[in-house]
Amino acid sequence: MPAPISSTSQASLRTLDVAAQRGPAPSDWVVRFAPLLDRGARVLDYACGSGRHARWLAERGLRVDAIDRDHAALERLQGLEGLRVRELDLEGDIWPLEGECYDAVVVTHYLHRPRFDALLALLRPGGVLIYETFMAGNERFGKPSSLAFLLQPGELIERLRHGWTLVAFEQGEVAVPRPGVIQRVCAVKGNQSSRLP
């Protein structure tokens, strides 16, 4: 007969169970720059997928729109406090976010160049862009491997050259959370000094 599970082990199992329900942890890049966002700020988690960032940001007192076209993924986010879940096609002929304005936009593991300028226009002056996705060279590690979904070296900096204040930029090979080649930026809309996290 197996030994009974101790109360400490039971608590650890409950913690693991809660973590499993939440899904993957947020990106370290998002966590690093989230302190730039004031409590109650309106944030867009653009192409949110499973909603790992939307959920994490909402838990920290931010008002988050979680937007994706994946109905099943969005269903798991329904009813969570601080989240407004919206099933939208961000790549269709009609731009579904016309006239929207946010204090911050978070994008991870997503790139659709035809809508990049429209995405940037969603930020109010002084708004924060936190963007992290794959770049050329990632094809050595698997998907995405198509150049359509991979940034070119320095592409994010080039796209933010005019009218943006760069807070941080990185590009290169990473080992965690999985091997790949990424590019990431945090920038503030407007030419102004910004506080560092």
C-alpha cells in the first residue's frame, strides 16, 4: 500500500494544479517591462493565443483586451476578471480595431507585416509597445521557418525609427523557453524620455 501524501506534498500538488490550469508562464520580456504600465491601464494582448500574457497582466490590475481568432483558446479565458475576450480576425480585409486606443500593446510570437502600421496606431501617445517574436535564423530550430513570419535583423528598430522612444531592444539566439532566434523591443510612442522598469 502506498504511503499517504503529506500535507506539504498536497499543497505542492495544488500549486502545480493551479499552474497547469493557467498554462505557460508569461514571457520574461513581458514580465520585465510590465512595470512600465500603470495599474488600471488599458492593454491589448494582440493575437493572444492561449492568453498567458492577458491572464498575467489582468491579475496585476490591468484592463486587458485578449484578441485572437482561435475560438477554443479564447473560450478558456472567458469570465476572468479584468479581461475582455474578443474573437477577431486580425489578418482579414476589414481592420476590426479601427478607432481603438490602448495604453499598451503586447505581441509575442506573431508577425503579420501588412497590419504592422495599424497595430502601432492603436497606441496612444506615451503608450508602451512590448513586442517579441521570431527572426531570420529561427528556421534552424524549427517553426516558424517561413520568411513571412520571421523578422529581419533590426527590423523592429527600423519600423520604430520615427516617432518612438526605444526603451530596450534585443535580437539573437536564445535557449529558453526553447531554442530559437528572436527579436524583441520595448518602446514608447512619442519622442520623450521614459522611466526604466
